[in-house]
Amino acid sequence: MTPPDPVLDVRDLHVSYGDLRILRGVTFAVGRGEGVVLLGANGSGKSTLMRAINGLAPAASGQVSLDGVPIIGARRAPLRKARRRMGYVFQQFNLVPQLSAFQNVLFGVMGQRPLGILNCLNPVARGEDRERALECLDRVGLADRAQHRPTELSGGQQQRVAIARMLMQRPSMVVADEPIASLDPKAGREVLDLLWRIVDDEGLSMLCTLHQLDLAREYGDRVIGLKDGTVQIDDTVERIDPAGLDGLYDGATRPEDATESKIAAV
Amino acid sequence: MSDQTPTIPRFRSPSPVAWVIAVGFLAFFLQGLWAADMSLDRLQRGAVNLARFLGQAMPPDFSNWYGIADAMWETLNIAIVGVTFGCLFSIPLAILAASNTSPNSVVRSIARLVIAVSRTIPDLIWALIFVVAVGLGPLAGILAIIMDTIGFAARFYSERFEEVQKGPSEALTSTGAGRLSVIMGAILPESFASMTATSLFSVEKAIRSAVTLGLVGAGGIGVELSTAMRLFRYDDAAAIILVVLVAVIGFEQLSSSIRRRVI
């Protein structure tokens, strides 16, 4: 499936860690305003794909481009420019634990201000940035917790602060790597509701990995299934075949792991 | 028990390497004892001399209290000024030396070498070198403390940077922030508590060092102490040693109470 106006374009992406070939030629595109759920078993390469899309994991070959700007092989300055347009939500929230929620949200514009951090620390940040940071916290319902440190917040609240940080960035594309995997079912659903509502309201494109098939069907416009480091399924939610989805989780994750699963089967 | 069951020996003969190390150590130890000319007679005379020293040192003579206080103050000055600059210089050096913050491996090796040299050369030798360079007085002491602090603090700062969890800095990197911004925004805040503890230890260490630096003429109370000892004014010396004891213990208490609050 190739959307007409792709925001994110991934072409024949290969990523290896040493001899271990994690991604073996991944190709897909995400259209403007489209919400894509990425599914796959543990070890299928979902997280690696997400990291490679942001340039956090080095790719062996292939190309990723955001709004036509190439990310793989880009020099530092253009890479940073591309990253500014991509909001990343992590499974482990990844807030700086010693700093307030407000300061963590302000860090969302770090890449966009000259001198970086020297223009987004609370005492010296621009007035409009401080106002916007508070607005972003308000959007996720945590304006009253602005001064709290992440350690004083629940897991769900921490992820909402991370979403506010992403929103602060004004991205055109959101990449969410198992955003609710560390949360309990209720908090997870609240966070996913909020994340998807914000993405819809802002008209952003979204690529989100999930482990729950029912949530994928409920939230996504389209589902991409990753297995053995390649795309096995890529179709709209309406046309997806439930048996095919289950197949993603059958058998060995990678061919060379086949012996392992044989042992497990015995 | 069947006949095939192996018997387990109670003792095992050490490996040849262990024999060589053990014999070598013993030989070096005995040679050292012999070279130090340790005899019961000398130890006996030593005890008598020590008793005479203590007799002359008691009661401590505080009549020169003003001079002692002045010298102690200078010692604290040397320690605080030296350790402050030392800790400040340690931060960039530690950033260059830590594997996750260093720009490349060449810079990292150089930074590590600088830190290792500052640490391996003892503070008294740094003081001797700086006395030659800038002359007698507190400036030499301050420079020696700076070098000594760098060797200690930069090493622990950089080790702390390497232990920091990767997530927050990755999150900031993913927003398109530059390397220095990521270091200042995520790695330094995460290391702050540990760096404070290290810096307070550096101050304790610096006060103890600053006391002895005077012995080689690098300013402070050590100058008074060595003068008193050389003139056989043991009661003066005892007063100085008591003042040092109080100052060092006092600061250790203060720093451990600050540490408890930070961590």
C-alpha cells in the first residue's frame, strides 16, 4: 500500500547488529494524517525499525525520508532538522527524572532554538515557549502537576508528560514505540485514547507499535505486520485477515532461531 | 558407596604461579624488614623518645593562637579555592573522557591520560613542582590541589556519566537537540547528586592535603607545623595538630550532613 502523499517513506531498510540481521529490507510509507499500527512478535524488529526511522539506530542500507528529507546517511545538521519534525514517544517515557514535568516539556523545543538548552531552561526560556509548554501540559490534563518531578507521578501521568513534550515539538509525524506496554490496562487505554486524540486533532501522521491486536483494530487506520525483519502484512484495518495477524506470532522470529523454538516446542 | 566414587582430596597443591608469587612476596618482605634495621633495641628507644615528645607536647601551647588561626584560615582558603577550580575543570574533562559523551576516541584517550596523570602524581609532588614554578606560598598550594582534585573528581564524574540511563538522553536526541544540549539537559541533571557527593569528598580530601602541602612550602598551616617541629617546640606543634584535627573532623561532619540532604 503506497499512500499518495507520504510523510514517512521507508525503502528497503536493512539494519544489523553485528552478524544479527534485524531488518531485512523493510519498505512502506505513511500518508499525511494516516494512523498506522505496527504489529510483530518480540524480536521481530519493531523497536529497531522505530529507532532507525529516527536515526537512533544506524542502518546498513536503504533509505528513510520524512517529508522528502533523507534521514539515513544524513549529516548531523540535516538529521537534526529532520528529527525536529518527528515526535517520539517511548515505552519507558524517558523523562529526565531530576527535572520538573514543566522543564521536561520545555525540552521539546530544544532542537528548534538557537543555542539549544540555553534557550529552553525554565529561567531563561522565551515567554511564548513557557506559555506553550503549560498549554501542552494542559492538553494532557497535567497543568496542575507542572512543578512535580516524574518520580512523583504515576506511570500513566509520566507518559502523558512525554506526550506533552512531543506536542511541544510541533511534529508532523509521531512515532510511538509501544507507548502503553509499561502501563496497566486502564492507564494504558487512557494514554492511548489521549495520544490518538491529539494526533487526530493536530492532523498528524502516526506510526505506533502495539502488542494488542484488538487495540490495533480499534485505533489504527492501517496495520503493518512485521515478521523475520520484513513486512508480511500491510493493509487497511477493514480488510485485514485475523488469521494472518495471528500468523505474525507463530514460529521462529528469525530463521536462525528456528532451533530455539523447536526446543521450546519439545 | 561404590568403588568408583572418587575421593575428594582435602588439600590441593597451589599452582606454580601461586608458588612464585608467594615465595617472591616473602623474600621481598624479609628483605624489607632487614633493610629497615628493625631491632628491639631501636623500638625501645623509639618508645622512650615518643614519651619524651608527648611529655614536652603536653599541655599544648596555644599562646600563638592568632598565628595558628591565620595559618589554618589560609589552609582552608587553599582547599576551597583549589577544589572549586578543580571541580569546575573536571566537568568538561569528564565529558571528554566518558565513552558516551566524548566526541571521539582520540579525544577520549587524551582526556583519560590527563586525568590519570593528575591522579598518579601525589599532591606533595605537584606542590613541589608548583613551588618551583610560582614560588613559595598559597598559590602553589592551590595549583597542587587543583591537579589533585582533577585526578579524583574527573574520574568519578566520567564514571557516573557512563552509568547514566540512556533513555532520557535518547529522548532529547530524538527531538533534534545537539550533543551538548543533550549532555546538559539529561546527563548532567541525572549525575548531579553523585557529582555533589564526589565534590564534597574532594573538599574533605583537599583540606587534608592542604595541611601537608605547607611542609614543602606551599602555604597554610603545614608551614607552621614544620617550623614548630624543627625548632623542637613540641607544645606549639601539638596545638597545631589539635586545630587541624578539629577542622578536618568538623568539615567531615558538615559535608556528610550536606550529602545526606542531596542524596
